[in-house]
Amino acid sequence: MELEAAVAIAEGLKLLGAGLAMTGAIGAGAGVGIVVGGAVQGIARNPDAAGTITGNMILGVALAEAVAIYALVVALILIFVA
């Protein structure tokens, strides 16, 4: 019985760690919102620079989403490998 309880606790802690790893997605979501909001304000102030601003915004969104993807990979490793 003690061995089964220890295995259940270890499995639960592994899943808890995976959930905590996904908190990195919160920062990515906030970062994307800030980047897009700044881009919209910039385009509203200077419509002629819309192409440059949009290109830089897409790059910023991609970099912010990379953090969320890394958090997802860590969570999946914790669930299926560890």
C-alpha cells in the first residue's frame, strides 16, 4: 500500500510541475497583447509607417510565442518522459 501511495504522489507532483511549467504562457500572452497594442497605437499615429510597424510586430509576436512553446515542451517532457 505504501508503494502505491508513493507512486500516486509522484505522479501527482509530476503533473503539478507540468502545470506550473505552463505558467510561462501567461507571460507570453501578456507580451503579445502589449506588442500588438503598441503596434496599433503606432499605426494610428503614423499610418505611413504601417508596413514597418507590422513587420516588427510580427517578429515581436513570434519571439513572445516562442517562450510559450518552450513552456509547452517542458510541460510535455515532464508528463511523458520524466
